[in-house]
Amino acid sequence: MTLHSTPKPQTAPGPLLQVRGLEKRYGSRIGCTDVSFDLFPGEVMGIVGESGSGKSTLLNCLAGHLTPDCGQVIFDTRTAGPCDTVTMGEPERRMLSRTDWAFVHQNPRDGLRMGVSAGGNVGERLMAVGARHYGNIRDHALDWLSRVEIAAERIDDRPSAFSGGMQQRLQIARNLVTGPRLVFMDEPTGGLDVSVQARLLDLLRGLVRRMGLSAVIVTHDLAVVRLLADRLMVMKDGRVVEAGLTDQVLDDPQHGYTQLLVSSVLQV
Amino acid sequence: MSAQTHPASGQIAQGQIAPIHTDQAYNFAYLDEETKRMIRRALLKGLAVPGYQVPFASREMPMPYGWGTGGVQVTAACLTPDDVLKVIDQGADDTTNAVSIRKFFQRTAGVATTEQTTVATVIQTRHRIPETDLSEGQILVYQVPIPEPLRFLEPRETETRKMHSLEEYGLMHVRLYEDIARHGQIATSYAYPVKVEGRYVMDPSPIPKFDNPKLSQNAAIQLFGAGREQRIYALPPYTDVVSLDFEDHPFQASKADHACDLCGSNTAYLDEVIIDDAGGRMFVCSDTDYCSTRRAQGHVGRLGTAQEHVA
């Protein structure tokens, strides 16, 4: 089942991402509030909860798509060390989001350029950070397409000609091509049938382990976090109600809502 | 129409200057002085920040959008009674767009007009840069349909503005990548994106990429007006303009691989003209002034006869 990686390698100095007292309100309503956690290098954090519990709001605040009302999101940058991404300048934040960060959308159409070929989609981030050699960009794209199990001859096809599962894999390739250290995933397996889901999860698990990625995965599918996540946060009404190791939370849920969530999973 | 009519008939008629402050139906060069002032401010800002798209309050002009309303407004704001105006459309002085805009300024400004590139002080152009080198003191006004080079890749205006301000131009290369992936080479042949002074990526209006090298280090002032999109941008004289490309697919200014059939020029940009139903065709200079000047000098091409005027 879940592979327990050591949350803190001996040599690593500190967490990759520190979240402190994060809050986002929509008017008087709460999007998410009082969220704090640390994410260490190589660790995968799952966030589960029902629809409207603030999972996606939280993820968008972490990834800089939404501006939180208060709190800190401190990321350990390569050059300047730990920086608060909420207060850093927009150029730096956008630079982070195309180098060290990746964001996998639930709907691949949100994360892909549908009018641009698969190769162009994978190459975009390379070109955004200054790659100007067509041959090299294409080699990179081919390499990444093979890593996500897309045939090389599909490189010049547009994503609209791909199946849903292939589109999602293409989106992952496009995000990981610049070697990010932190991946945000919003329901990466949503809308896929179970056999395609299983292959995608297998692929994701392999990539995360091999590249030593840290990831924050938002999902309502407990099987996904069981397979991928080292640690788990359960959210309800914008608040974290329970947090801990994945197996511990899922096998011995303490909070009433978590117990309800775990017992709601259909047993086949 | 205007109170004064001037017999400007393609010949230079200097000295026949309309008094500006009279009880006439139209102000000099159609636009009122307040509007011209507003446009001139935008032009100055554009010249101060080469390649930056300056918003301006584009006016309704007595011609449809797409016929050069942006260029006409810029020309109107630049014209003085002493100016000599040349208008070209795809290089030609005698096509519809050129003729109607030239007539417009003859009637509303009474300025002298010419077809000679070297004599003109203001040249309004649609989609070409004259073959003859421009000199200091000349103004070249471009008509621009869509000023935003990133538009077809990124439809959101808020996002493209941010991309310009943060210099995020990777997307422009995605377009060129797609060209090579699909056609084996950069197939974009007009409106080829350029980078100005190492900063702003700019759409040079739909000029053929053959003309792109002439944008750079040009002695003339180059002004770009987009009427429908309400944007003005500019290149001051001697500005560095670089066409975007890949290291292994460098930019190439291309033209039809022929000589002009009328004047024999090997270096001018050519139009292909179908001349019969049997597949016969000829190539002629798109710049009519350049071609006729060469023929007057005695150059004769494959199908031309000395001094003959071919429409």
C-alpha cells in the first residue's frame, strides 16, 4: 500500500513549503481559514474533503492564483532561501510558477494549450525560461512524451486529438519538463475511468518517487491519497479538522467528519 | 466638403497652403486640434518607449475599420501644411486604399502629394516598407490591424499586458515552434514578430518578413496606428529591431526567387500576377515607385519594354 518515505531526510535543512495561518474569505464567507502545515522535500501531502470544503481555494492560495487575506506561504527558493510567496513580487512568483512549481489542473483543457501541438505544449515552459534551440526543445519533448507513455509519433498532434487520459498525461509532462520541486495537483484523476485512473496514478507515483518531487494533491477520492500521499489533511467548512500520516488517518479516523468520509467509501 | 479645394493632383504643389483658422467645415487634416494633441501625446510616449503599445482614444473616421483608420489618424496628427504626402497600399501608389486615403488628405488638408519616396516627408503605408532607403526627417506611418503580437496565443488582454510588462515572451517562440513542427521551417511570412531594443516584442503590422531587416536602424521615424484596437506604437530613428528565431532555424528574409519582369530588379520584393488562363504569370515589384524609377533609368525586365507603363 502506501510507501512511507522518511518525512525529513537527514541532510535536508528544512521544509520546502511552510504554510502559516493561511486564510481566504469571500466577503463574509470563509474560503479556508487557519491552515498551517509544513511540507518537506520529497513528501506528498494529500488534502481531502467534500465539495465546498475549501480544498481548491487552499490550493489556489498556495500556488499564487488567489491572494490570501492573511497568513504566510514560505517557499524554500533555490537562490534566495525561504521566501514568503504571498508578499514577493509578481515577476518572481510567476517565475517560480514556471520553474520550481507545477500545477496540474483537474480538466486538462485548463492546463494545456489546445491549439498547440503536444510538442509545443511540452516545450512551452522550456521556451519560457529561455530555450532557443529547436532541436533541443524537440528532443526534450520526445523524452517527456515517452516518460508519460505517449507515442513519439503523436508529438505533432494537437491535444484535442488525444483521449482524456492522454491529455492528462500530456499536462503532467508539460508541467514536469522544467524539473519543478513542488507540484500542485487539483483532482488529477477526476473525470477519468477507473482503469485509466489506475495507470495515471501508477505513472504519477513513479514520477514523484523517481524525481523526488514534493506534491500537494487535492482530491475527494480517498483511494488516490491512499496510493500517493504520505500525509493527509482533512478539511471541512474551510478548516482543517484532522491531519496526520495517511494510513493513520484513514485506518483510525478520530474526527467525526473523517469517520463519515472513510465509511462513505463504497466497498466493492 | 472642405471650404478650400487644392489642385493637388499627384504633383507637388508647394506654397498653396490653406489658412488654418478660417470658417471652414473641416479643420486642417480633418481631426480637431484637441484630438490631434491627444494623438501626438500618444506618439511621443510611443517614441519614448519604443515598441510599447500606447492606448489612445481612437476616433470614428469617415471610412470603415480595416481601411487604415489608425494610420489615417496618425498621419492627420503629423501633417503640417508644408508636408508632402505619399500613400502606398501593398507597395503600390495606385490601388484603392492608397488612392482614397491620398484623396482624403488632399481634400481635408490640402497638402501636396507625391508618388516619389525620396520627395515625400510623410509616407502612410499599408503592409510594405518602400524599397528606396528612407532618410532622416521622413515619417513612415503604418496601418495596423491587430497590434498585439501575442493575441492569437493568449486571448486575454489583461494577461498579454502583464506578459509585456514582465517580459514573458516564451509564448512567441511557441508560435514559431509550431511553424517548424508543421512546415519544417518558420512559415510565418508576414507580421513576423520582432523584439525592439531588447525589450518589447512588437507586431510590425502585416509587412512581409522580407521588410523586417529594414525596420532596424532605419533613419526615418516609424509610427504604427491601430484604429479599431486603439493602440499607437513607434520606432524612433536608428532603433535596434531583431526578428525572433531559433538558434538552429535562423530568421531569413524571403522573397519570390525571380527578378522583376518589368524592371529586372533582383533585390526588390515581388508580387506574382496571373496573366492568362494557361498558367502564365509574371513577377513585378510590389513597390510601384521603385519599379517605375528603375524603368525610367533604362532598366528593362523579361516582359517589359523600355519606358512602357504597365498597369
